[in-house]
Amino acid sequence: DAKTTQPNSMESNEEEPVHLPCNHSTISGTDYIHWYRQLPSQGPEYVIHGLTSNVNNRMASLAIAEDRKSSTLILHRATLRDAAVYYCILRALYSGGGADGLTFGKGTHLIIQP
Amino acid sequence: DTEVTQTPKHLVMGMTNKKSLKCEQHMGHRAMYWYKQKAKKPPELMFVYSYEKLSINESVPSRFSPECPNSSLLNLHLHALQPEDSALYLCASSQDVGGAYEQYFGPGTRLTVT
């Protein structure tokens, strides 16, 4: 899978929107952009994923740049529960070996101030 | 329901013991995964099962032996582990392999090898 670059940490205030950036300049045309988060002492949690168009779900929005070399995860109104490590991961539509897993980078530690 | 269950939650074992970790999902997913997460590090892929067949073994030592008895169950058999194998072991599942499908994780089994 192609590599992603994220800031090590970000801080935001409770009840404000949060924009988490991810750069993936070597993305290929069939790579999906996935976001997961991991709260302390828990397993990772799926947040959202997309290919080309912006995506919305009940947890967040994913904004994908037109050239697909970057994307932004948007939490519309942060709560203290959103404090976690957020991982941006590229996944090929179909790997040559017939199966694949997630390759986690270091992610972004999101700190929410009350 | 997007639940993946893992048992036990915690496990302490000696280096000569044999134990097993269990993972279960009832979402009809055909791909299941084992990840290992050391403290303050991101998860690392160990094994991928696709349609009950082992698809990926990420050069994991033979003291870890995965098994997929049916499409809902995934086991990880442990034998002659080393203290450095102490970690959080995470199970995940997805509808199918490939980037179009998100993964759902269990809460993990925290393993301590003494």
C-alpha cells in the first residue's frame, strides 16, 4: 500500500469542528482512502472511507482533494470522546495476492480540550 | 450489528504453556484478520484469512498458529511464546478482501508472557 503522512498530534476544543489532514502523494487510481481511530485501551474503530468523491456518515465527513493526493477527515463537532489516535490508510482495490490487511502508520493523536 | 468479539480479554501465560485466543463475528464477513499491537505502537498485521483459507502470513514465527474452523470463527493458538510476545492481539473482519470494504475490530486480548 502507498504511504500516508499525518501530523503527529493536533489539539482542538470541545464542540468545535476538527479537520485532520492526510497526505498521500503516491496514491494510485484504485487506492481507497480509509480512516480508523483508536481510543485508549480499545481496538481500532472504523470511521469512514472513500475513493474519489467526498463521503459523509454519522461519525464524520471525508473530503478528498481533486487530485487525490490529500484528504481531510472532518469531525463536525468534537466531543471529549473523540480524543484518540486517527489513522489514515490507503488500501488497494484488490491486492495481487488476493487478500490484504491494513498497514497502520503512526497516526495523529487528537487531543480535545474541554 | 458490527460486533467482533474476542476472548479472553486478558491472558497471562508462561513460556511453556499452550493457550488459544478466540475471535467471533456473525456479520457474514468472509475475511478475518489477526493483528499484534505492542505498547504505544500501531497495530501490525499477522495473518489474513479469506473464505476460510489462510491468504497472508506476515512472516510470523511458528509459535503462533492461526486456525479458521468456519466462516464465523478465528483462533490463534499460542505455544512456547517469549516475553517479547506480550502485546494486545486484535482480531478484525470485513465483508470481503480489498480496499472497498472496511474492517471491524474486536476489543483485543491483552497477552502477558511471563
